[in-house]
Amino acid sequence: MKQFAVLGLGRFGLKVARTLAEKGCDILAIDTEKDKIDAVRDFVSHAIQITSNTEEVYKAIGVDKVDVAIVGIGAANVEASILVTALLRKVGVREIIARAVSELHGEILRLVGATKVVYPEDEMGYRVAAGLVMPRLIDHIELKEGYGLAQVKCPAEFINKMLKGLNLRTKFNVNLLAVKKSDGTVDIPEPDYRFGEGDLLIMIGRDEDLEKLAEEE
């Protein structure tokens, strides 16, 4: 199982940590503020308050051992987010996802070591975390609490099968709205639509049902 570090537990970082925890992931949560550490202590694997961001501190608490680090430091401390990203690269973290507040900020984060930059708030926190543990889930838009619109890679078991034979509503409790094919065209599928390699399924339903579908092989 991959190990994750979430550095900065504001609105975005908290959402990432909570979503990863709900998926059973091993999470190291880090912040300089005690109240934010206390807020995640009950659901993450390790919650550590630090007083400074240095290479020595990161190695001492095991940040250099994680597979993925998410930098959730917000707009109030852009300089710190750049420093943290650079330090993560320096200690050897291979995958670094960093939150940016502007295009320029994002470009700087990439220059110092971010492998992916996002421009989020609460909903993007969900999408980042879900994408890490459910690679078939390409995108997600929250419609209301617990329900969403999602774009999902076509599961292998669907390929060359007709829509009418899959019973998506009965089996997965989701509705298929459209299919984006590998050539970029979008189709509103009829019951006899046959799924193909590279199809992206645009679906609506409860988050938990969409996630189950995204986990299908």
C-alpha cells in the first residue's frame, strides 16, 4: 500500500487527508498548528506537529519514506509552500502534488519539484485524494452532499459489451449520461451501444457507488 504525507491541514489538506483515510490509506499528516493536528489525529495513521520545515525534520519524522506527498499550504503562506515542495524533492519524495493559488505560483512549484499542481478548494481536495486511490476516476463534480457527476475510465469488463446487458442502474446504482470515445467524440448511448477501449463514461450517482465503479478492473 502506498504511503501518503499531507503537509498543511487547511480546508484543502483536511479534505485530502479525510478522503484518503476513508479509503484505508496510510497517512502522515503534518502541520505547524496544534489545533489542526488535533482535528485529524483520530482518523490518520500519524499526526505530527512541527515547528519548522527543514530537511532534518522531514527525515526524522519519515517524510522521506512516503510514496506521495500533498502540499496543502494555502494562500496565506505562498513562500512556505514553495519551500516545502523544494524540501520534499530534496529528501527524495518522487510524487509531489502541490496546491497553487495562481498560474505563477504553479509554475514556481513545478520548477522546484512538484510533479503535479492543482488549483483547488474543498471539492478539489476530494478529487485529488480520490484520484490517488482510484486511478479510473478521472474527474468528479459534487452536485450535493454525497452525490456527484463523475468521469470514469471504462472498466475492462465492459469492453465489447452492450449497455443494455450491463444493468448499470441495478448492479452499480448509477446512471450513464454520455460516453466520450477515444477519438474525442461524445455519444449519448442507446441500449445497444457497445463499449470500446478508451471510452470515458460520464455518470451520475452517489459518491460511494461512483467510487465502486471506478475501482472495477
